[in-house]
Amino acid sequence: MKKRIKLKGRIKSYIQFGIYLGLLLCIVDVAVFTIDIRAGIILTGYLICYFAVTLSLYFRNRPLVMNELISFATEYGQIQKKLLRDLDVPYALLEDNGKVIWTNSAFEAIVHQPKGYKKSITSLFPTITKDRLPDANEVDEAQYELEYEGNEYVVKLKKISLQEMAEHSDMIDEEGYEGFLTAVYLYDETALHIALQEVDDQSLAVGMIYLDNYDEALDGVEEVRRSLLIALIDRKVNKYISSFDGICKKLEKDKYLAIMRKRAVAQLQESRFDLLEEVKTVNIGNEMAVTISIGVGLDGLTYAQNYEFSRNAIDLALGRGGDQAVIKTPESITYYGGKSQQVEKNTRVKARVKAHALREIITGKDQVLVMGHRMPDADSFGAAVGIYRIALTLGRKAHIVLNDQVPAIEPMVELFKGNTEYEGDMIIGNQQAIEAAGSNTVLVVVDVNKPSITECPDLLRYCKSVVVLDHHRQGTETIENAT
């Protein structure tokens, strides 16, 4: 059965005002009758004529008023429809099952479909499946990113309830509306993403370049040719960095600082840092080929953080034997090269400098905790005992952190029990170590550089001063902020 459209609100009150006024006059007529019968009769006759004219005009003009209202609504709707159709933002309406029922010109231009396209939105954008549309029982809005014909868009989907449309109408009182429509908006963010990518590509990257075997290479060259070898290496490094529109500055005889864009680092990655191999081609009679290590830091929050990343990266490259490049970002560490199979240099001078530094650290603390790796072996326990004896010799309280004794070292551990030269609390467990750790405690980690496989990883967080003594090649997981 077809439902009749009824009026409501102010428009209904305005049209029925004459009838309401007539009812008020009826009440007045009754009051007049109580005062004067003849006046009441005259007023009754007037009311009969008034109601006859008013009702006649009401029923006669009501269809005309409805027609005018519908005409106005139609014209008003046509204006809105034209504005929507010519809107620069691509816009479409979907049924609750995702079928397209209306599109504007901008939307049709993007999807290259004529007016009247009635297929599912999934046929246009495969990533927008039915389960990703706003559902009647779930969220009212959804937002996705998609790529279409080389452009990047943000798609916003908004549910429109048909019942709410009828409830908020000022002129139409229509009951029984059910279901909903889905409005689709497409926002082209291709230019924004290109701009953001350009800004990211132009961001600063810091590189450190070290000559691995500077002294050894010069020792194999005649003295008169040494300056030539150095000049050729300088020219090779500077020319290479300049080819990527970067700046290279020599800090020391065997160290360079390079400043470049992040885009240049991507190009270096594509070429697999071929500077590593180009430097090896410099030969003026030197018996040993010159090798370099490169550390690059990028994507830091500040320039200083990028510089710190580059220092960490070059330390990783040298720790892994040199002749390689390392890129460090807040999220990852990437390695390139490492073909010459060199080992980290550790001359007597460096060993003496490190020993002096370790002595300064230990003497500046009240207590020393020594920790090796989980499931310790003879290397780990032996190194821990060595640091323990150093601490005692320097007059500092020391403990070795050993939570579980494995059969491999149990005989060695037994040798220290009851030995008068060693204190009874020489070996403590993890919990005891955490409780003993204080602000003036130094933690010495031996025979391991990965925090996850240390005897007590939590102990690293409780000790502000940490020293790492290890001979293994470093990986992506390292103990940070080690002294």
C-alpha cells in the first residue's frame, strides 16, 4: 500500500492556523452565549461561514501547497545534486552491499567509467571488499589508503542512515525507512606523498670513512711515495663522495667525515658501496691493498643523532673486521661488503690504552659486577675471574654473576669454594646482583656482546656504567651506551 506523505513541523502549523483560530472562536462563542443569546447566535452564524470558507480553502489549496513544496524541494535538490556532481572531490553513493548507485563527474573521470555505473565498488578498487565497508552493526566510518593507476588516494567511507534522513526532514514525515547508504570520498594525496618523499630524500645523512690499514699500507711503500699514496686515496674518496653531491672533509690522517643527502645513500646502497672496491685499486707499489670502513647514520630525529648513528655504525664495521659499510637507522642496521676477511686490529698500544681506561673506570666506582654469557664456558668464566682479580687488586668489591652452573665449568667453580684467597660471595645469582647494583656500580660484560644472551639481561638496565670486553664479531644486536 502506497504511503501518503504528511506534513509536520512549522509548515503544518502555518497551514492549519485558520482551523485552530476557528476552534478558539468556538470557545469565545460559548462564552458569548452565556452573556447574550442574540449575540451568541450572530457569532455562531459568523463561525459557520468562517469554517465553510476556511475548510474550503484548506482542502482546495492543500494540493497546491504540496505541489509548490515538492517543486521547491525538487529544485533545491537539483541545485544540491548539481553542486555534488560538479564537486572537485570525487564522490559516490553505494548501497549497503557495496553496489554503486550514483557518482559525480570527478569520480567518473578517475575511474574512467560513464555516468550510470552500477557495479560493485570492489570491481573498481579490489582492496575495498565487502567486509571493509561500514556495516550496520559496526563502525559508521572507515578510511583506507589505496593506489590506483599510479596515484595514491585516501578513501573515506561514511554510512548514511535512511531512517535518520527521514527523521531530520523539516517537511516530510515518512515512516518505515530502513537500511543505509554509503558515501565514498576519494582524496588524491599523490602530490603530498611526493613532497614528503622529496623532503625525506633531502634529509641529512652523516658518514664516517676510516682507512683500516693505513699504517700497514704505508710501511710497504717507499718513503718518497707515501705522500703520493695518501693523495691518491684522498682524491678517490673525495671524488666519489662529490659524485653524489656530498661533502667530504678529512678529520685525521686516516679518517673522513662525509655529509650527503639520504637519496645519495640509497644510490650508494644500489651500487653496494663500490667505493670499498675502488680504494683497493690504488696501487703504487704498495704490497698491501688499502681497505676502508664506512659508517652511515640517517633517519635520526636530529643531526646530532645521525652523527651518533654514524659513529656507532663505523664501530660496528671495524668490530666486524673492516672492509665493509654499515648503515644504522633507529629501526635497523644494514651491512655491505666485508670480503677481505680481515680481523679487528688490536695493537699493544691500543691494548695499553684500553687497560688504562678500564683501570680508571674501576677505580672510580665502589663496586664491580662481572657477567658473561648464558650457559657459560671456560672462556666466559675465565675472563670473569680475570676481571674479578683486577678489581680486588685495585681495592674494589667485586662479584661474578653466575645464576646456573653448567657441567662444563662446574669443576672450575668448585676450585674457588673454600679458597681463602677468594671471598665467599665471589659468585652471586641474578637476583642478588640486581639488588647489589647501585648508582656507583660498574658492570663488566665479558665474552659476549649481545644483551639477550648475557647471564642476566635485566642487570644491564640497573647499571649506569657498563663495560664490554669481547672478541666476537658484532651483529645488529649490541649492548647500547657501553663505556
